[in-house]
Amino acid sequence: MKNKVEIKQVVSDLIQLFEISKPTEGNASYVFGNKLAIDKRKFERLQVIDMLTDYFEDKVIIDGYLEVEPITFVHTVFEIKEGHPN
């Protein structure tokens, strides 16, 4: 059985996981609300997806879901959204 985790906790955990709580020079990762953008110079897209997969292996978001945006040049962007995917 998976652990139920609130959206706020998931965002907090992922900020730590991707080491973006402490901005450093050259680290262009950022958080905007529940949306995280991970600089590809730090983690490649497949690394991000693998890390997310590992994180959610034993967790489920309470009244929410993860949405990874289409491929972009500089960042891997994903958002923790409320509700259920359409």
C-alpha cells in the first residue's frame, strides 16, 4: 500500500530532492507555486523522470497528480496539480 502525501509535502520533498532550495550560481532551476523547472545542466530529463519514478514508487498524492510538460531546451518542467487528470 502506498503512503498518501499532501501536495504541499510533495513539493517540499521534490525541492530537496532536486537541490533547488539553495540557489547557486549557474543553477537556473526554480519553483513557481507547485511547478518545478529543473535545469538540464544539473539533471538531464531522463534523470529527472527516473528520480520522480523512484520518489513516487511508494507514494500517492492526495487529491492531486504529477504532470510532466513536453520536452524543452533548458529545463525539465513538471507540476503537482490538484484534482485528477482529464
